[in-house]
Amino acid sequence: MNGKMKAIVKDRHEAGAVLKKVDIPQITPDDVLIEVWATSICGTDLHMYNWDNWAANRIKIPLTMGHEVAGKIVEVGGRVNGWDVGDYVSIECHDACGRCYQCRTGQAHLCRNYRILGVDFDGVFADYVKAPAGSLWRNRTTLPPETACLQDPVGNAVHATLSQDISTKTVAVMGCGPIGLFSIGVAAAAGAEKIYAIDVNDYRLQIAQKMGAHRAIDAGHSSIVDVIMEDTGHEGVDVLLEMSGNEMGLNNGLKFVKNGGNVALLSLYPNRVSLDLSDDVVFKGLTLKGITGRKMWDTWYKTSALLSSGQVDVSHVITHKFSMERFVEGFEAMNSGESGKVILVP
Amino acid sequence: MNGKMKAIVKDRHEAGAVLKKVDIPQITPDDVLIEVWATSICGTDLHMYNWDNWAANRIKIPLTMGHEVAGKIVEVGGRVNGWDVGDYVSIECHDACGRCYQCRTGQAHLCRNYRILGVDFDGVFADYVKAPAGSLWRNRTTLPPETACLQDPVGNAVHATLSQDISTKTVAVMGCGPIGLFSIGVAAAAGAEKIYAIDVNDYRLQIAQKMGAHRAIDAGHSSIVDVIMEDTGHEGVDVLLEMSGNEMGLNNGLKFVKNGGNVALLSLYPNRVSLDLSDDVVFKGLTLKGITGRKMWDTWYKTSALLSSGQVDVSHVITHKFSMERFVEGFEAMNSGESGKVILVP
Amino acid sequence: MNGKMKAIVKDRHEAGAVLKKVDIPQITPDDVLIEVWATSICGTDLHMYNWDNWAANRIKIPLTMGHEVAGKIVEVGGRVNGWDVGDYVSIECHDACGRCYQCRTGQAHLCRNYRILGVDFDGVFADYVKAPAGSLWRNRTTLPPETACLQDPVGNAVHATLSQDISTKTVAVMGCGPIGLFSIGVAAAAGAEKIYAIDVNDYRLQIAQKMGAHRAIDAGHSSIVDVIMEDTGHEGVDVLLEMSGNEMGLNNGLKFVKNGGNVALLSLYPNRVSLDLSDDVVFKGLTLKGITGRKMWDTWYKTSALLSSGQVDVSHVITHKFSMERFVEGFEAMNSGESGKVILVP
Amino acid sequence: MNGKMKAIVKDRHEAGAVLKKVDIPQITPDDVLIEVWATSICGTDLHMYNWDNWAANRIKIPLTMGHEVAGKIVEVGGRVNGWDVGDYVSIECHDACGRCYQCRTGQAHLCRNYRILGVDFDGVFADYVKAPAGSLWRNRTTLPPETACLQDPVGNAVHATLSQDISTKTVAVMGCGPIGLFSIGVAAAAGAEKIYAIDVNDYRLQIAQKMGAHRAIDAGHSSIVDVIMEDTGHEGVDVLLEMSGNEMGLNNGLKFVKNGGNVALLSLYPNRVSLDLSDDVVFKGLTLKGITGRKMWDTWYKTSALLSSGQVDVSHVITHKFSMERFVEGFEAMNSGESGKVILVP
């Protein structure tokens, strides 16, 4: 398809971005072109918008931002099998190589050579986006676009939460950003007996309760280790979902996991992290599992089921919605802390 | 049984120990009395002998030291079922409570209330030792006492190594103390395709090769990350058994584990440990498993099988043997670093 | 404790039972005596009541029947630790030996030497019951006795259902007797996306829907393979819980499980069962797991959590309640097929 | 590539096959053309050669037979990425669709739509074979072609055996055809404590011992249940690998698996199979796992490692080798029962 389209582009080595007219992407024979119906802003996009150290080191400009999307296929490359114009799809943002050991053993989310949509190549904050056919997910038609575009971040939460044994267990979610909030919903759907939500932001703790947390704890005003140990009869919790990216949060969390318990780590820490490995991990016999991305495609099937069935209701987490023209307001909402997910529509 | 016996006793708040005459222990109705046939010195015993900070904080004197043992039951308490005078036994050194959540769900090695033989109550470096009947393991009669007493430390290695998927995998053992050396033997028996042994002590690296390591790497003279990445075709290893207790060792190890790989942590670190959690654990999707003790009794069955069948030959690791009268030589051998396991016999 | 009590006793080699006065059981030093507060009738009791072939071959008369119970400890044997008069308890009906391989490796429910309460020794349909201390479970005080006595059969359902990966999955429950009905509740609590209940009894199918089944199918009036294949978009279900004890039910079930799916077998079949193993198991890569009893004590913890939290509401399944004097009505309700669980209280 | 080549072709609806000149296959843009270096005869080929009921129902003639192969790529289709002329490869015989649930969740070996090389389309008993690029496996250069072509059947054995916990366990292999024999080698490499080989053919039992079986039992002259129960101290074995395709073999095997044990089923049974499910599976808490094909590509990595490292030595199983011209002798050796694997080279 030829012509111009609008896109939110990172085009300077400084904070901010611009909405501008750019060429509609030209697909290769292995790609499809998607008409964008709804997108959402990820924390990664915010790093790029704010142009922090990570972004400055990683991003090559100019770049169209964004990777969380739902839309419709409008053009199909010549070597693509199984996809047609009109298909309603989302995109797995990791474009895996398909040939490394990880890709060939069911771990494509840990591909050694992956490239990320909206990070390593042009993304979805635009009227159209080009995507490799191998990265497409067929959306259930019952999911509205503003829910379907959230399958990427909900998928992170599903991957982290369902990597653990949740049913009948006690679960603590450390950090109630959007993925923490989604994880609360997933843990509730999977039958956790008790879910503790921990944050320092009261706005987010209120959403946490709507998502199914049985107890919301403000870590700024309570000794969370004491509170949880007392509430669990000094047993501790079975599962810690560490999503705070905060060194003290993680250290406290390890203290209140029970002996033999499990920890999922889905956080990026700004610096190295100091741990009391002997007392908090070795002697307690804990298992720590690093979580990144979503399993292709096991996580997508699970996420799709949870959203379609209504077992996880993301409406509480969607706090803002803007047209792309008003993207600056969207990023400001993200920076304020008083937000869940922000939807952008073309 | 009444009378006196010899015992190696920690009786002062300083380095060293004494061999002296003490009363033969009086059993309760839930105990048995065991005539000691062979024992071995653990790193824990060495901490107590050297009276380091850990020992000074933990140990109440006087205490008969030692917990690795094989011997024969000579007296049986009135409430003990299933054990008889003459039975050839070893002892699981963790006396678990039997009533906590962990004990009641197959995780007695992670009991919240356990007490340790030779640490919290009198141990095995003596002619006789009293043990709770619930801590007894029936030795296969084909195992000589000097092998049977090693089931405790070999069990640590079995628990750590067989907590991982080993067959056809590449395995790195970081730290070739006795448990590292036993782990090499276990990994070889379980069919690892390639085993890397890493240490800074050439004496131990030579034993590592006898135990089945395919390549022994001196971390003092090589960049172990480069060596292993190159040797694995830049894939990295599937499994890291971290037994060095060394912060740099662990950090290097995490670098050469492949994406999606696994780490068993069976080390005590003298201080807190600093890690690059984001890059080395989260993005790589690694799983870290803290290992302590031995599973009761799953690990003992496995250990017994490996030793009885000859699949793991511990004779290469037994470097010294002394009578208890010469125990000082035994501890000095342990302190020298030029030793594997040291056997003490009454 | 001395004196007489009432008990429902099997005392003849024919159908039926009698309520009579018998001696209160005398405990050994390893037992406790429990005052019975509530009991429920199991299918096993019905086999004995009806005196079928199984019962005639297995049961030694006279025998006090029953094994599902909740009550209070009123006497504690001299060698019992950790239990006191006044404790509110239920009983695991399998008295495991504690010394075989299975008992020592966390599989006591598969003990080679177990004896069953109310089958191999006097049971709970009485004012008092004697139980080995090792078989006691401490009830949460929030559970009423008529719920607490159901932890045994709900535990069967929990063991079967949570032996499978349930969250986000499609599950078919074949056979809606009480354990099938409880399993539906457990699968719903654990987040199954869709639950199919299958039976030929409309009364039970109605309860199935109250327990959380999304679709109830009368196998007498529908081709269940066609119905389920069509409803799943010709994928088939992820998990089959086979609780019908019916050869055709199992064969049909295997047809509608998807390739790579899982089957839990918690059924006793009156005769040998003929299967198309090649097409229905080998080529499809199915896994079939035989389920018996409850894991000690992992299943009890889970069951207790599900009942206490209200995640599984058993009130729909309790269809009848009688005093022990009216036990004949209870057994008749069981025989009618128009019943769920029948409660008997002293 | 144009021209003629020789091929072993099934061209009549009766037993036998012919060696004839046929056209070299024309590749599509998604295929490669492979020059065949070595092949081996599978039991499936023998069914076709003998033209039994299965073959008569399944096979469309004319068809070039065979699917076990090693060779060199000589032509690469225009849409193929990652493969070059000269690459040394083998072929996974299941051509999976890549789009069904199973394919998208790491279970491509259970694809609902697969087609089989040498069964559904022309195979490898020829000078050249056409293969979809998605089915290629890159051979380690250290493996000679006559070993590399065996990765398919050894892979079946690896998939079945390593689907179980083998290290330190007792394993019985029921049926010592080639896959049973390979499984013995895999179980030995993975550290089974004791391996029982069972067959009625002394020739095969002798090879079983060379592959690592500790005890070979002639089921025609012994009561295998009694022999194994006695030899295991009446515990039974941990793992049964059922590869006999014989109803009595399976029934006997279930009797001597210990409570809580595991069974892998990699057999095709000529008829329905009658089982005592209640006593032999449900009450014993056994798990039965149907095994078909090889995991793509996890099994291939493991198989490649076992063969390259020499941990499994297949030379004992290769009993015959012929040029393709003498293929009739190869099939006759297969039919005689006095054979292991038969190699055919162009």
C-alpha cells in the first residue's frame, strides 16, 4: 500500500516525541500490513518518551513507537501462508529468529536473536504497522480492540502468574503497576486463596482491590514483612510475584515467602541488586524464576481465554483513553503514577 | 546403656576442640542409641572447629561435634517402632518437627522447626550417639561404613544435581569442594553430555576429572565466561551448580548459563551478594533454586542407589582417614585446602 | 473411656445393617478417641450396605461402618504428641504404615500396607471412634462439622482435579456422582475456562450446573463425542476427569480429549475395560493418571482452603441429612440415584 | 534438478516392492532436495512391504518408501531461509502444519494435520528425496551417515525414555525390538540403577544385554511378574517402557510396576486391549503416557547429544547393511525376527 499516514515518532535524542506524517510501511514477502484499531502505552514506551539512559543506549532514531496493538490485516506478503486480508489480529512484539536452540525447543520468548517491535523496528503508534507473519496472533472476534491490544501486557502477567502453582495458594503481588494489577486478576481467576497487593501508591492499591486482591498493603505506612507474617499465621506466602523493580521490595518479599516457596521475577531493576542469598534463598529452599515476554503461543492461548471468558476484567485497569493526536496527555498520565493502562486510538 | 565413652567436644569459646571422656547418652523412649562405626568431617564442623562468627553465634558449648555417620543400633527406646538392635543405620542430621506445613507436605528438609545433630544437640564424633528414631536411615548392607557415612554430603550433591534435568545436558560445577566433587559424579551418572569443573585449586580440579568432569578450568588463570561460551559454541550451559560460595563465581556463572537455563544454589555466602538481576536472570529467563539438606527420604533412596551400584565412586574424594584420637590432623587437612573428605573412625 | 455407645454395624453376610449398642472403643497409646459430630455416607459404605461381591470378599464382620467424619478429641493415648483433648479434627481414612517406600517419599496415599477406617477396622457411624494419631487432620474452626466431614470425598475431587493443569483449560467431568460434582466445583475455583458435565441422570446434571458446569450433557440423549467436538471447534477438551466407572464413558471420553491432553481416572470399574490404546492413547499422546485417596497432607491443605474460603460451596451437593437412627433412609436415598451427599449425625 | 534416479517403490496392492527408475523429485519454493547417503528400515516400512491391513487402508500407490535418512542438501527452494547446498541433514518424518494448537504450543509431534514422509508422500529409499525445509535437522558432522539416519528411531526411544524420571530408578523394557533396544541404551546413559529387558526372542535379549540391560528375561520361559517382583524385593519397578505391542505384555507389566510408578506406551496394538484398570492403574496410582514420534526439536537435540558423545552406542543394534539393490534381503531380515536395524545405502 502506498501513501502517507500519521505516526508517533521518536526523532530526537531528548525527551518527547512528535506526531507526524510518514510513509506507510512497505511490506516484504514475509510480512503483513495491519490497519491499527487500538494501541496501549507500555512502560517501555515511557522509557523512550522520557529518554532515560536505557533508551539513549538502545534506541536508534527515527523510530515509530509502540508495540501493544489490535487491528486488521489489509495486505499480505507473497510468502505468507495462513493469513488473509480482513483477519483481526494482534502482534507478539518479539520477532524471534526461529532457528536458535531456544526457538526450536519451545522457548522462542527467550530467543537469542530476537528484535522488538517499536524498539528495534517501527511500531504501532500509527495508522498502519508492518509485522512479520510469524508474529501474528488471531484475535477472538468477541474481544473489542481496546481489550485485544492489552493481550501483550496481560500476557506478561499470565506468563508470570501461571508459571506458579496458584490454586488454593497465598500470593503476594509486590508492585501494582499495570502488570501487577493484571497479575492480581489472573491469580484470582486461577483460584488463589488469598492475594496480597503491595504498593506505595494508594490510587493503584484501590484498583488492586477491584482486580481481586483480598488485602491491599501500603508499604510506605506498614512493615510489610510483619503484616504478612502475622496475617498468614507466621507461615508466609506460597508465591511472591515481584513486579516492583525495587531492591527493598524484593528483599522484603523474600523474607515473607514460606520455606519452599516460589518467586516470579518480572521486574527491571535500575541497578544491581544486593540479596541475602544464604538466609533468604538457600536455607529457605526458594525457587526464583526470571520472567520475560510471553510464551509463544501458550501464553497467548491462556490470555485469550481469560479475557474472552471475562475471568479477568481489565476495565478497572484502563484508566485513560486518547486519540493519537493527544498522545502527550497519555504519556503525562503514565508519568503521573495516577494511571493504569492508557489506550491510544488512531 | 551406662558408662563412659570418648568424644570430640567443643568446650571453649575459641578455635579447637578436645577429645575427652563423657557419659554415654541416655536415650528417651523415642530415641535409639547407635554404636559409631565411621564418621566424616563436614564444612560445618570446620566452622565450629575454627570458631568463626557463624559458630560463635550459633553454638552452645559444650557440644559433641559431627553429624555424618554410619553405625549399628545398640539400644532402642520404648516408643520406637520398626527399628531393632543390630540394624545398620545412618542419620539424617535434620531432626524435623513432623507437624509444620513443610513436614506435612513432603518438604521436611525445609521444616520450620528443625534441630541439627552435632550443631543443636550432641553429635557423632564419639563412640556412641543418640538419635531420634524418626531420623534413621537403614543402610544397604553392601555399603562399607566409610562410604555409608558419606550419604549425608553425597545426598546434598544428589539433591542439588537431580533437582535439575541433567541427562544429555551441559553442566558447570562452580566450586570443587567435596559436595561439588560429588555433584560431578552424580551428573556423570545421570548422563550429562558435558561437565565443566571450575575451581582455583589444582588439587581439587584433578579429583574433579577423576569424578567425571570432561573439562577442568582453573578460574584463577582463565576467564571462565569466555572459555565456556567458546566451548559451547556460544550457547552457554544448560545447568549451573553453584557450590563456590563466591560472589564473583556466581556472577560469572550466571553469564554463561544459556537463556532459559537453570541454576542450583548450594552455597553459603559470607556476605550479601550483589547480582545483575535484570540482565542475568530476568531477561535470560533463568530459574534459580536454593538447595539445603536432603529430601526425606527421596534423596536418601537415590543416594543409596548411586553408591551401592557403583555409579558414583566416592573413593577419589576420600583423601584422608584418621582415628578419632588424631582428629586434629583431620581438621588441619580440611583447613589446608589440599583435601577432599576426611574420615574419622572411633 | 468406658461405657456403651450406639453404632451402625454390619453384622451379617447379607444386605443391610443394624443400629446397636456396642462398647466405646479402647484406645492404644498411639490412638485418640473422637466424639463424632457429623459423618457422611460414601459409595464404599453403600457397597457394604448392599453387600455386593466386593464387600462379600473384603469385609470381616462385625464392623462399624463409615469413614467420613468430623468431631472432637475426647481422649489422647500416652504416646501421642501434638494432639489434645478438645481439638476439632477429621480423619484420613487410610492408615498408612509410614515405613514403606511410598510412605517415605511423599506418597503415603499409595502405601503398600495401608488399612482403611470403616473397612478394615471399626469406623465412624457411631458416637465415638478410635483413630491413629498419625491419621488426624486439624479442622479449621470456621468449618461447620457437616462441611468438615466432607473433606475426605472433596479431597478425592481435589486430588484428581488439581493433579491436572486446570486454569484457562477446558475440562470434561464424566459422571456426576458426589465426587464428580465436587470436581466441577474445584475446576471452577481453579479457573477452568469451560466445564462440561456429563451424566445420564438429570437430577445430578442440575446440581452440576449449580456447582459451576458451563454445559451439562445428558449422555443418554446425545452423542457426547459429537457434542463436545463441535462445541470445542473440533479441538477437544484439555482435561478429562473420568468418574463414571463406565467402560463406554471412558472410551467416549478418550475420543474427545485433544491430542496431548490429560485424563484423571478416579473410578472403579466393575469389570475389565477394553480400550483402543493405539488410536486413543498412543497416537494422541494422552497421559492417563490413576487417582486414589488424597495426598497426605498436601490435598488436605488444599481442600481445607477451598472449603474455608467458600471457593467450593458444597451445600448444593448435600441433599439429605438424617440422624443415625434413620440411617436406612440415608442408604435408600443413596441407592435411589436421586441424591448427592447424605449426612448422618449421631 | 532434472533426471532419473533409482527408488524402492510400492506400486502394487500386494506384498513386496520394486526397485525402479523414477524422476528426481521437483522441489517447491519451500523444499530442499537431499542426496541420500544412508537410510534404515522402520517397522512401518515393513507393514507396507508386507501389505497388511493397516497398509492397505492407509497407503496410496505408487509411493517411494522410507523415512529414516541422512544426506546432503543439493538444491534449496526460493523461500527457504537458513539452509544451504552442502548442509548435512536428517529429516523429521512428521511434516507438521505449524498452525494448529499443538504446533503452536510446543507439541508439533501431536499436530492434528501432519503428513508423514514415506507414508503420505514420497520417501527416502532413493537417490534423492524432497523435504519441506521446516522438517530439516542439521546433523553434527561427527556422526557418520549410518548413525545419523537412526536419529529418527533412536529419537522415539529418547522421547519415551526421557519422558520419565530415570536416574537411580529401576526400569523394565517390555519388548526388545529396535526401539526397545535403543531405549535400554538411553536408560543406561541416563543412570537407571537397574534395567530389565523382556522379550521372547533370545537373539534380541542378547543385544539387550550389550545395550546395558542388567538382566534379560525370556518371557516365554519365565513368569515375568514373579521374577521381577522377587528381584526388586517385592517393590516392583519404577518405570515400565511398554514397547511390545502385546496385550499380555502390557497387563503383566502393569502388575510389576510399583505403586505410584510410571508407564510409557510406545506400541501399536493390533486390536483393542483389555485392562484391569481398577486394580492395576487406579488403586496403584500409576501414570500412563502415550508416546508418538519425537518432540520437535527437543528430542532431536537430546538424541544428537547421546549419539555424538557415544553415551548410546547403536552399533550393537545395526545387524545388517545392504545396498538398495539388495533391499529384498533387508526386508527379509526384518521379517525373520533375527535382526536389529537394517541399513540401506543407495
